[in-house]
Amino acid sequence: MKTTLSVFSLLKDVLRFRGLIYAITLREIKSRYAGSTFGALWLVVPPIFMVFIYTVIFSRLMQARMPGIEHQYAYSIYLCAGLITWNLLLELVQRGKGVFLEHANLIKKSSFPKFILFIPVIAVAALNSLILLVLVIGFMLISGYPIMPTILVLVPILGITILLGIAVGALLATLNVFFRDIGQLSDVFFQALFWATPIVYPLSILSERVQEILSWNPVFPLVLTAQRALLGEALGMRPLVYPLVFGLIVFLLAVLLYKRSYNDLLDQI
């Protein structure tokens, strides 16, 4: 009953401060492309360029192929699926970790539930991922790769990715107020995590022992399931349990840390 009341209270706060949420979200989008000639086009250029480079290197020059799949663009689709998931997670973490410092003046001068500051982060990141996904689906249609019903599994995958990303981002947001090196340390950590996740290389090139070690990485099953979903391979929902539980635990830790350090946080920002 208490949990139900808490969720209801959160929803009430979201509705009550929807104007503030909308204003912050709009400002976030505008600030990214202010003064840019091509505007929101820069949202899709970097990942498209990255996919193009890796496709040329692996698919063309190195003749990389996905095991059991003969389509010439299977690797490109595999890569796109991994990048959509990874970029969503990374954007949530990178933008989330700076929320309290970026909105320090607003936090000090206004009275509102501070959690709503993370909603614009989620909204913008989700929009970016949706645009990329639409482009990938368009590429699949043009290249003649069949779109299978397994693509629907992307809905819970991206949902869990949002939970995990915003949970980590919220945890780092509080820590970042007290330890300003957290931002730089997390950047280095996620660079290493990128290569510890089978995004640009097929899982099949790894030994079983290495796969077992990497499976402790909560991003691993999210990316793997997303790749198989786009490629039309059945995998089931069981691999998503671990990142879901991991994300919930990190989220609870973030909430507890925020509540315990709230007064000190206001003094530090």
C-alpha cells in the first residue's frame, strides 16, 4: 500500500510540475543545437558515421560475417543494435551525473521535487534513441533485411536500459556534488565498459571463459538481446532479469544516498 501511495505521489508531482519539466526539456534540446547550421542532424551523424566506418573495416576489408547469417549487412545491423542500446545508456549516465550541478541555481531558488530534473534527461535520450531506431529500421527495409516480430523485444530492452542508465546517472549525480572527479572517472570507466560489451565484435570470437566473465557486466545481456532481436533471432526474456534487478538495486542506492545527503548536497552545489 505504501509503495502504491509513493508511486501515486510521484505521478502527482510530475503532473503538477509538468510545465517546468517541459521547459527544461525544451531548453535541453535547443541548447544542444543552438547556433548549429545543421541543427538536430548532428544527432544522427556521429552514430551513422561510426556504423559506416566499422562496416567498411569489418564487413568489407576484413570480411566479417555474423555466424549463421549470410546477409551482407547483418554485421551493420548487429552493430546498430548495440550502438542504440549503448548510446541510450551512455547519454543517460553522462547527462544524469551533472543534473544537480547544472541546475544548482534552480535547486537553491525554487521548491520542487528534485527528481523531476531527471525526467528531461530521460525524454531527450529516449527521443534520440527513437530517431536512431527509425533510421536503422529504414536501413533494414532498404537493404532487404527481413524485419521479424522479435523486434518488439526492443521495448522492454530499452525500458530496462533507461532504468539502469538513469539509476547510475542519479547515483553519480549525488556523488559528483561531493567528489568532482567522479565525472572524469566515470568517463574512463565507461570507455573500458564499451570494449567489455560485444558491440563492435561478435560474441563468437570470445572464449567461453571470457564470455562468462563479461556476463557479469549488466549491459552485456541488454546489448546481446537487442542485437538478436534486430537480427530476428529468438532469445527470450530471461537474460533481461539480471540487468533489471541490477538497475533496481542501483536506483534504490541512488535514492538512499540522495536522501541521506540532501542537506549537505544543498550546501555544496
